[in-house]
Amino acid sequence: MSETPYNIVYLGIGSVAWVVAALKIRAWLRDPSQGLLVVALTIAAPATAFVVAAPVVYRLIDRVAHRGNLATVLVYLGITGFSAAAVVLARMWTPPKERTGVRVWDAVTADTWHQVRRRLAVFAVLVPVMVGLFLAGDATSPETPLTFDTTFATDWRIAAFLVIYQALFGFALIDISRVCRGHADRLPRGGLHRGIRLIALGGVVACGYVLCKLIAIGTAFARVTGAEWLSTALGPVFAALGAVLITAGFAGPAVSAWRRRRSDYRALRPLWDLVYRADERLALEAPPSAWTERLAVRDLEWRTARRGLEIRDGQLTLRPWVGPAVVTAAGRLAERDGLAADDRSALIVAAALRSAVEALNSGTAPRPREDQTPLPGLDTEPAEERAHLVRVAHYLHAPLTAEAVATAAPAG
């Protein structure tokens, strides 16, 4: 049996999963929370198991340890670690409508912790039993990175070790699939809904691995041949597909959030440029080049938040040059075109800022505080402020905004 396909698939899946785990660990280091730590462990444990399961790594570990098939117990402990972490995570995560705050772990209750402790107790008892059975069994030779289960299941200690492992894994898969499916049913359509559904689906698919393995182990223990392919061929297919779906489920919402932050960061650039040209002291640093901005992939939340704050400062700086005529003109045009309230506010602010910059550049005297025109959106909730500013940036160079500025110009 060629080991090359297994090396490629296992190392590929493990490497990708570890990239996702590293991103979660990075997020946890920036914003420590129990939930993020469990997410990181839920991804890192099986990622490590897949890397170790690659025959090339499996054999290397055995050579270094001077014990045949030692890597097997490391692989199974990694998957068992995933099982325990996933069971915890499924109960800690709280759907948005049931949260008491903005964090996904806020609604964790005493009953939740009771359920978590009860399930972890099962793992705490059975994992040492697993390891003891493996070490007591006679499974050091021959070295079998791909056929360990069916080769050594004739030893009752190894068979018991394998059945306990599969039982824990199957229990976790069914548990997280059931819980995640319930969570997904209470979520609105979107990236998070799709991610939770993928995790639930991945758990169901991976159950095919457990079923194949149990049948193969049972037949091998009974010394019946012919079912080895379930363990060596079909089972790994279910495991790999389930791992891909679960990893995609964890990564999908994070990728969607990253893309949204990057889109917001770039969308705010025209608005930021406008206020920066009005007063360069508002910014901590000079504008990045177009290429630098296109290639920006790190610290996007911080960059976008800072850009939003600088835009707000610029809006306050330009307020003395905002004329009431442009606000009135923009409001009339918004009413004429039937714009929604959010779009109406964004149009008014965009037109006001454009006219204010023109007035500032033309040498118009600033209005005293008591004569300054208030603009909509200044009292926007922090959670909605970014969307408001992105909408303002969208209208900044829109034809409707230019029309409002032109209409108000004679009266300005």
C-alpha cells in the first residue's frame, strides 16, 4: 500500500488546520477568554493528530522514541482532545439572541458548567484507561502507520483501547452535531450560520469513520479477514472529509469577518482622505500608498477602528464650515429619491463634509459654535458607527451628493 497519498492528505489537512488554530491562538493572546482558548484547542488537537498520522511523521516519532507504533497513541490522544474540547465548546457557545452581552461566552451559566464538568469527567476517567491498555498491549512490532487497528485488534487490550477511543470520538461527534444543529436553527442566514452548519455536518460525516473502524476492529478481533479496507481506505475518507468540513466551519466565520474588516478599511479611504487633506494633524501617520493598502492583511480591526476615529475627529474639525443650505438640499434630495433613513443620514453627512472642505479651502470664515449646523450620525451607537461611516464614504462621490453640493452652492 502506497503511503504517499496519506502523507499528502494528512499533512495538507493538518497544516491548514494549524494555520486556522494559530489565528485563533493569536486572537486569544490579544483578547484572552475561555471561549477563544477552547476554540484554539478544538482546532489544534486534531491538526496535530493529522500531522502525526502522516506515515512519514509517524515513523520519525517511532524512531526517535525507539518504540514501534508509539505515534498511534499520540494520534488517538489528539483526536480525543478534540472530542473533549468540542463537547465543551458546543455548550459554551451561545447564539446571538440568547446572549447577555456582545461576547459569545457571556451567557454561560452554572448549569452549562455542570454539563461540561460531567462530560469532561468521562474523558478524565477513560483517557488514562486508554493509555494503560495501549502500553499493556503487545503492539510494538511490526510498525503499521496505516493498518494498526486491524493488525493488533486480536489483542484484547488493544481492541479495548481502540473501542474506548472510537466510543469517545463517536459520542463527541454526535453531541456536537446535535448541539450545533440546534444553534444553527436559531441563527439568521449568514457566515456564522453556515459555519455552525458545516461543523454539524462535519461531525455527522466523521461518524462514518467511527462506524467503519468499529466494524473493522470487530472483525479483526474475531479473526475474520476481508474487512480491512473499511479501516484503511473508507474510514480515512470519512475522517478527512469530516475534518475539512469542521475546519471550514471554524474558519468560515473568521474569514468572513476578516474580509468584512478589510472591505470596511478600504471603503473608508476616500472619506479619510477628505478629512486628512483638511487637517493633516488628525492622522497618526501619512496616508499609505495604494499598493500598501491593497496588500494590507494584518491588524485590520485596529487600522479600521483608528481610521474611523480620525474621520470622526475630522468631522468635528470641519463642522464650523458646514452650511445649513447643503444639509437642507441633501435632505430634500434624499426625500425626493425615497432614501431610507440610514442612507438619508449618510447623504447629508457626505454632502456636508464636501461643502465644508470647499468652504475651508476658499477661505470662508468658520461659523461660531451657536450657529453650527448639527449633522446626523454623531450619536450613532458604537456597534453601528462603522456601518454609518462606510455608508457616508459610499455617498461621498455619488452623483446625488454632487447635486446637493451644487444646489446649495449659490446659497452657501
